[in-house]
Amino acid sequence: MGLMDKHAIIEKNATLLLVGSLLVVTVGGIVEIAPLFYLDNTIEKVEGMRPYSPLELVGRNIYMREGCFLCHSQMIRPFRDEVERYG
């Protein structure tokens, strides 16, 4: 009985296929999630990063409250036409 024959048995038996699928998904979930409980901090510190000042925090809260993030982004993108227009 080769490997392909064993595979066909699993494919034809719906219960065995379901149990096998659930087992694989469960093991995969545990492998992905369990390490997070053993880490002290999941966020790496970035050099040059600083917390928002109080004024910046108020501005960010207004930005979020008014829904500005739906149309605008806080990421600066140098578009060619804007560089030519504004320098």
C-alpha cells in the first residue's frame, strides 16, 4: 500500500478528513499563538521613535474622530508634480 493509497482512504472518509483537518488547523493555531504568551513585548523598539507630544496627540485624536484617515494618510509621499510645484 503506497502513500497515494493511504491518501485516497483519507479523502474518501469524510469523518477522517474532518478530524485530520481540525487537527492540522489546531496545531497550526497553537504554533502561531502560543509563543505570544511567552514574549515580554511583541513590539520592537525603533531607534529615533518618540511618543506623541500632547499637542500632536490632540491633533491625532481630531484626525481620527473626524474620519480624516478615510481619505487622507499620514504617510508623506513625494509626488513628482507636487515636488515640481512646491519644491
